[in-house]
Amino acid sequence: MLLLLLCGMSIALPPFIRADACRNISMLHETPSAGQPFAFNCTYPPLTFRNVYVTWYKHPSKIPISKNIQSRIHQDQNWILFLPLTWEDSGIYHCVINDTNTCHSIHVNLTVFKKSWCSASRNSQPNLLDEYKQILHAGNDDSLTCHLNFPRSCVLDSIKWYKDCKEIKGERFTSVGKKLSVNNVSAEDRGNYACQATLTHTGRQYTVLNRITVNITEKVGNGRRIPKIIYPKNNSIEVQLGSTLIVDCNITDTKDNTNLRCWRVNNTSVDIYYSASRRIQEGIENETSFQDHKFYTVNITFLEVKMEDYGHPFTCHAGVSAAYFVLKLPVPDFRAYLIGGLVALTGVVVSVLCIYNIFKIDIVLWYRSAFHSTGTIEDGKLYDAYVLYPRPQGESQSHDVDTLVLKILPEVLERQCGYKLFIFGRDEFPGQAVANVIDENIKLCRRLIIIIVPESLSFDLLKNMSEEQIAVYNALLQDGMKVILIELEKVEDYTSMPESIQYIKQKHGAIQWSGDFTEQSQCAKTKFWKKVRYHMPPKRYRPLSPVQLLKRTPCDLTAGTWEASVGFITP
């Protein structure tokens, strides 16, 4: 428990580090006007680019500035916001920037003046720091910027421009957003300007006024005054069609250089070019002061990237400096397509194998029926299968075996399916030696069908019968002869069977008889007979006459109809 408490204190400690224990970064001076909104952003790149904790104080108080948005003075994220300023707000404020390892402090000396921009007493006032200085280049089209730096919670609109206390009008001047475009700049454009905007915060409206002193120059000046655009660098950006995109233009400039910073497309301001749809907009300009220069950021926002945006340069201008970026479609990731294709192919193969494994017998029988050959098989065989069966002692068991072997097997495999069987006791010639008959005829067969019953009914199959011994011996020795085991009844244990039968069961498996010796069991399309036909060799059908085709036997006819039928069945 104590360990958890210490861990919690270590996590919560950085925001409450004493302000006087932090490293002082800088002391800034601000001289805003009383009665106006004012905001200051506590930022120190690259420190504030990370996840930091910022707290504002007014010296010498140790109590943080309130974060209640209804308060006249409150902290809004990293900003301190005055709505509006009063004489009593003058003093030293400082923000403390805490992260997990460091603590920094920025001090702001705030001096509030009562200023009347158009009054006669203005000339007697000191050179106030909130008066911006900007330069227009004679003979060119240029623009002025109204610096309105406030947090996102403040909405700015209704910007108006004035020169020498008179509202600016005329064809040479165009107000777009925070900028005033001036066409064909001349020496007469030198003077005192002001931009006025309406600020709305939590339903309340305030008026903001910025003073701008404008000078005219006919040349750029020395290289030290040329701003440097860090990004973009005339590069391309890959972006998906329909996505949202924000691109920052990062600029470094000297402190006394007040060049215009803006985004253009087709030599036109972005806000003017897309004034109808507002799909692409120029963002708020942010600046950070350093000891010998200023760092500016102006972003451009694409609410939705469309096909027409690709290939066009979007240019960031900073005085005479310019740099652009071009949008392009991402290069297709062929690895993703390859992996997806392999996964899909694997899925198809697995599905096909599963389907084949489930419907293997039906597929093989259908294939044999659809693509059968009418020629003869030149393998020297006369019979498709040799039928080997036991002679049980019991009368009922003997009757079942005889019915299956001498009636049902010939009916289904010979008459319906067209196979030719050799059944000992039915097909040998009288007077032939048993051993010779079996040895000669089993070599003429393509399959060996063995009918087995439980040991108690089988007279010890293969133990005392030379016929069975010869048949199994030939089946095991002849290359290519397959054995079909048919269980007349379920055999639970094969350990009492001869080793040859156990070997055949292990290698080929067994098919259990599922019929009931009725006419319905004599259909070649039942599950049992499909398994038997699957293990039988492919049958080569002889061409049938039209009369035979009409007499092909369907599986749902009676036995009497079967006896009158001619021809073979399909799977």
C-alpha cells in the first residue's frame, strides 16, 4: 500500500513543483490597451511540442490562475486570457512548464495603457510595443496581416481595416480573413493602419484593435532580412483521396522583419481561391520569440482532399521567400495485396479440401459417370472383384450372408452398376480343383471383397479354409490389388482375427453393412453402396442402345422392376 502511495505521489508531483525552483527561460514585455481582450500563449518549442503541464501565476502569489472560463482572467490550455484588460491587471505573470524531468518558467511583464488610437494625445505617447510594424514593397502586390493571437475558444470575425482613422475602401484593397491585400503598392500607402475585429467568447462579444505602422521599401534589403522557410521544401506529400490533411509552414525570421506570411495556389490566396466551398483554408498564424529571431507557423487545412488537388503546388509565402508542396496518391502497397491474395488463396484451398473431404465419394462417382470411357481396360483382368465370404454355423447368419453375397451383391454391383464379380460356388466350373480355381481366378480380379462377421459367427475365418488363405495371400502379394472389407455386423475387436485381416483393416479400413435385406437396401445410390462403388475400379461402360437407355433403373423402383431392367446406373 505504501509503495502504491509513493508511486502516486511521484506521478502527481511534477505539476506542483515550486515555480521558484524552475529554470527561467526569458522575460517578455507586453503593453496592451485597457478595455480590450488580451491573450498570451505559454510556448517554448520544442519543449511544448510534447505533453507538458502548464500553470499560470501572478507574481508574487503562489495560487494558480483560475481555469474557470467564466472568470475575467483565466487559463485556457496553455494560454492566459483577459476578457477584458483593466488597469489593475498590470504586473508580472509567469507560466511554469512541467514535464516528467524538467521545469521551465517564462515571465511576462504586463503594462496596461489607456490608448486612444485616433486622439490627438497619441503622438505624445511612448513607442508602444503592441504597435506592429509591417513593410509593403513598392510596385508589387502585397498585403498586411492583422495579428490576432487567441485560443481556439475565441471566435474572431467582422474584421475591418482603417488608415489614419478612416475605414479603407477602394478597388486596390481587398480584406480576406486576417489579411488586407494591397494591389500596386505605392509610397502613398505608408502610414498608420489599424485592424478591428469582433471576438466572441462564451456568448459575450468584445472588440479587438491592433495598430500597425506601415513603411514602404523598394528593395528587399540585405540577406539577413530574408525569411527562411524550413518546411515545406518543394516536396510531395502522399495522401489518400477523401482524407483530411493539415500542413504547417514553418518560418524563421528576424525580429524586426514583418514580412507577410500566407498560403497561395495558382498565385491566389487560398482563402480567396476557395472562398465558395471553404474546403481548403489558411489557419491562424502562431509566433514564438527567441533571443535573435522569431519562429512562425502558418498551416493550411484540407477538410477533404479531392482528385483536383493532386499535382497542383500549394505555396507558402514569407516575404520574398516561397516554398511549395504537391499532393500525390500513395503508391499501392503490393505487399498488402500479396498477403491478401495468399490468405484468400489459402482460404480457397482449405475450403476446397474441406468440401472434397466431405463430398469426396460423390465427387469421384460423379466424375466417373460424367467422364467415363467406352473402351476396354487392357490390364489382363476378367473380373472387377473376387468375393470372399465365410460359412457361418447358425442358420439365420448363414441366410444373411448368402442373401448379401448371392443376391444383393450381384443385383447392385453387376446388374445396376455393370461390374463383373467372381463368386466361388457360383462361377467355377464343375470338377475343377478348388485350389486351382481360386489361384487362377483371383489373379484375374481387380479387387478383393471380403465379407466378415464377428468371430463367433465366422468359423474362425482363414484358420481352416484354404480358399480364404489363398485369396488373402494373393491380395497381399499382388501389386495393385485393393481389398474391400465389408462388416456384416459391427466387429468390436479385431484382435481375435487373423493378422492378415488386421493388416487389411488397418490399411484399407472397413465398410459396415447398413441395410436390412429388403428391396430398399438394393439401391446403388444409398450411402453404403456409394462407399463400395467408390472403392471399386472405375467402370468402362459399353455404349447403350436407345431401348436400354429408356430402361435404365432408377433407385426407387421395386425389385420386380429391377429384374426387368437393363443397363447401368449413375452415381
